[in-house]
Amino acid sequence: MFRFGVDYYPEHWSEERWATDAKLMQDAGINTVRLAEFAWSKLEPQDGIFDFDWLDRAIALLAEHGIDIILGTPTASPPAWLMAKHPDAFLVDENGRQRTYGNRREYCPTNRAYLEHSLRVVRAMAQRYAVRDEVFAWQIDNEFGDRCFCSSCAAAFRKWLEGKYGTLAAVNSEWGTVFWSHTYTHWDQIPVPITTGGAPNPGLALDYRRFCSDSYVRFQKRQIDVIREECPETLITHNMMGFGYDKMDYFDLARDVDIVSWDNYQRNQFHGLQADADWRGSALSNDAMRGLKRSNFWVMEQQAGPAGWDIVGVAPRPGELRLWAYQAVAHGADAILFFRWRTARWGTEEYWHGVLDHHGEPGRRYEEIRRMGQELVRIGDEVLGSAPNADVAILSSYDSRFAFQIQGNNPRFSYEQYIASWYRAFHRRNVSVDVIQLAAGLDRYRLVIAPAFHVVTDDDAKRLEEFVKAGGTLVLTARSGVKDETNAATDLRLPGRLRELCGIHVEEYDSLAPDMSNAVRLLDRRISEHGSLAIDCWCDVVALDTATALGAYEDDYYAGKPAISINYYGKGQTVYVGAIGSGEVPEGLASWLIELGRVEKAAESPSGVEVAVRVAGDECLVFVLNHTRERQGITLEGEYADLMDGATHRDNPRLEVPPLDVRILRKRG
Ligand code: GAL
């Protein structure tokens, strides 16, 4: 069954209302709700005194309406009594300031008392609901994240280091603590990198980020172990925050869950009021979340109305909620839950609008979601069992991302935005992309892009070499191979361990100031239609070993020197892109790379119309998503059946898609 649902907080409403809610949900085709992930103080009103009766009644009522349950463990938001009893369980931020009570996510993930309380409430819930078949899945906590710098974390960090390096001598040598006389003679001297310590040693700072991420991975695993013991049949997930979130290694966090889920907000108010929805950003996040386990995923929170905490966000235009949800499906979502059912009357999120407004009467947004729910009752089973199938992978590395957080290299450079610029160039051309880590393996791809692949191990270099040797096309860029795994600068000529593969070395580099710019002239006739590409951030002056130049700088003292090159290596080839600018470089190279890598594209489409494909055996489902406010037409090759109305379209049909609407087609043959 395709899981279609909402995040529901029965504890926010009087019990008399619950039946109306359940009925409205059922009418909208809702078959799943997530419950209880912030209900700790209702579940355990006093230390060790549990009250599950209200939750039993809510689950029973929903079950009567054919609705299954994903239960959230409530550990993201502790009750006041717990934090009053264990004030040392508050998180300490990077400025050394301890959180106080009044929001959420204020706990330290290594605090023993917090862990014990967490495991106790999780076990009590798991024992209670092990017998209820409607509870088919669990969500652990909610959006793991913020780094803690408290004394418990400092002690745990030192243990973690001991486990990793064995001896203090090894720590000193790997981090190069001889610099500025930081040599440690006792484990307890090793600091945590709070801001009062100034710019930290990069080795220590990277290890601390890895440690913080591991702390949540461990905290999650302890909860998972309890649930697996009590409810062995159940699915377990955690709701992540998409590609944009940068404090956790999501590949590690995904390892222990059965299925990845994430929270998908196309137009939230946190970056100011946005007229345009960030649907390309959502495409990237969907693909990045699918890439964590290289498998389909759930959307645990899909935008259901105007977002808002203090500021009230722009209202989603008619059609957008359904369109965004189908976009996630097109990218591999096998479940969509809208956040939230009804807009809260109290609390920080009073203006984060749900399917229903504060008044609780169904309106335009309810009708749109009901339409989708009814459609999924008809087509959901056909969608399940299929998945996107990409020829192209973009490599994402949290080690590199963390390293750039510590040393940004150039204020204009952002690792996330650089990856996004490569992603967008392919997404615009309707090329399906997997966003993965290198360890996932590259065999199935024709083209792999490794933007600013900064922290590189010997093993990484070997994997990339094998991929190219076997016939793959690899794109590596400036700031690759700069660091080893301890975040020390390599003593090899750049790109370090990747030099032979690229067939070049970097003679020198130039980090551009805001009022500086350069341009790259493309030398190869196959790509020269793009002429010249603007550069405003970084210039590697490339010296050719075995590679051939494809582009050269136009200005400055290195005018005429290579900026982009290609190296034939084994049966494949490596393109080195030494210049970083705005999105122009990926945009200028993408069409040529698609041909070079012999990559399949879904279809040509007008700007603002996305075509994405899910494949099942010989069949495929083609999603044509019109993100514009005008009617659009598209011509597809072949023969199609429309999943919604069953109509057949033969001989390269031209199809119309209304504004902010979607067509889902099964390709025949
Ligand atoms: C998500 C979070 C929800 C809710 C929502 C709106 O990130 O998981 O609990 O806070 O944002 O702010």
C-alpha cells in the first residue's frame, strides 16, 4: 500500500474532536499518521509514571478508520521535570553557552541520565505497542542535529579519540600538534573546539565534527536496539532534513534504520519570504536522501500550508502541495505524510500551517490533498515497486563538507552550493542523478561528478581509479585531493593522490577577491558553442602531465594556461575542472558531459517543466511536472498510457500539462 498521510497531534485537541479528524482523514484517502514524537510529557507526566491511555484511544480510533500508525519516540523534546532534575543534560553550544529550557532539541546526546530516561520511555512505549499491528513503523527522535560541547561530550570525545588513534603520540602526530606548541601530554588536555579557543587545529576540528555526528548515531542505535528487541517486525526510520542540513553525517545515520525519511519544505520562511518555491532544491534533497541507502524513501513531513514561526510564509498556490508531493514520488518517495494535520493554536509553530487551518474546517488545501489521496488509492500500487535509475552520480562527502566548514577556502565558495550547481545543470536537462557517497560503489554509473572532493584517502583514490579504468567518465574539480583523512594538507602536488588519474598537476592557484574575475575560453570544438565561462571564485593554474587542455584562462598573469582538461585513463576518462565560478561552468559543460558519458536523458522539456522517471523492470513511469504558472506542452517519444485516466497516447504524443500540475504516464514497450 502506498502510504499517504499526515503528522497528527491528537494531544493538542480535545478528545471530542478526534472522531471528526479521523473521518476527514479517511475521506481524504489517508491511511497513515505519525503520532507522539513530541508527546513525552503526556506519556510520562512524572518521573517513571506512564500514561498511555490517551494514545491507546487515539490509535484505536484511527484504526477504526483504516489508518495505520508510525510512532515517534519522544526524545527530541524532554519534559520540564526531566531537565529540572538533570540540569547537566542541557546541550552546550559552540560558544560554550548552556541551553536553557523552553524550546526543543536542548539535550546533550552523550548525557547518561538523558540516555537512561530516553531508553526507559522508548521501552515502555515499545512494550505497550508491540501488540498493535496498526503500529507498523517507528520514527526515532526528530531531526537529529545540533553539536554539543559540554563536559560529558569532552570526556566522550577523548574516549572516541583513544578508540580511533590508540595513543596520544598518534593523535599528536596526525593532527600536527607541534604547530603552536599544542602537543598533548595527557588525554584530559585535549579541548573541545568551542569558539573561545579561537580557530582550532583542523585535525581536531574535523574529528570533533565526526564525533558529534557519531554521538547521535549511537544515541539513535540505542533506541533502535530497544525497539528491535520489543517489536522485531517493525520498520524503523528517522526523519532527516534533506541535503541542506550539514551537521550530521547522514550516510552514517542512515546505516541503522530500515528506511530513510525526510522533511520536505519547498517554501519555508527561514530564508525570508520566498515568492518562488525551491523545487530544484527539493529535487536535490530527494535524490540525496534516496542516495543515503541507495533505495526509495519516505517523506515524513511534506509541506501542507504556509510555513511560519514568527513570520507567516507565502501561501502555497493552488496545485503546489500536490505537485511537490508528486515530485518527491517521482524521485523515489514511497510514502508522503503532510505536516501537519491541523494548524496549532499554541506554541512556537502557531503559524506553521497544516492541512486544516486553526478553525479546523476543511478548505482548499484539504481538497487538494484529498484529490491526491483519491488518486493514490487508484495508482499507488502501480507506483510502488518502481524506483529512479540513474546513470549519473554526484559524490557527496561529509568529511569534505565538514573540512570546508572549518576552512572555507574562499568566502564565495560553498561546498553545498557547488554540489547544487552541478546537480542543477543535470536536473535542468532531465537527467536522473544519484547523490551518493563513494563507498556505495560506482559500477552502475556512466558518469560520476566529484565536486571539490577535498578529503581523500588512498582507498578513495583507488576506487575512483578503478571506475575510470573500467570505462567510466569522471569529473574532478579544483579543491580535490587537498586534504588527507586527518584534515592535514597533502604534501603531494595537487590534486594529490588523484594526480595520475587527472593527468595534470596544479602549478599554483588563485583565490579571487570579490572584485576580481576571470573567464575560461573553451578550446574544444565539441563544447565551444558555450564560448567563454565566467569565473569569480577560484582558479587552479593547470599544468598538463598526460591530459589535454579543454579550456584556458582568458585574463591575468595565467592567461592562456589550462583551466579544464581531459585525461584518457584505462578505458575511461577524467575531466578536471580547475576553475570555480557561479553555476556557469557546470551549465556550460553539462550537455557535452552527457554525450561524453553516453548518459540517458528522460526528455526535452520547456523550462520549468521537470521530467523524472521511475523504472520497474522493462516498464517505466514518466512524471511530467509543470512547475510554472502557465499551461505547457511536451512531446514524448513512444507510446504511453496515462495512469490517472487510462488514456493511451501513441506515436510520439504531444501532451499538455496544466499550470502547477502533473501527468504520470506508463511507457509502453
Ligand atoms: C520540521 C520538524 C517539525 C516541525 C516543522 C515545522 O523540521 O520536524 O517538528 O517543527 O519542521 O517547523
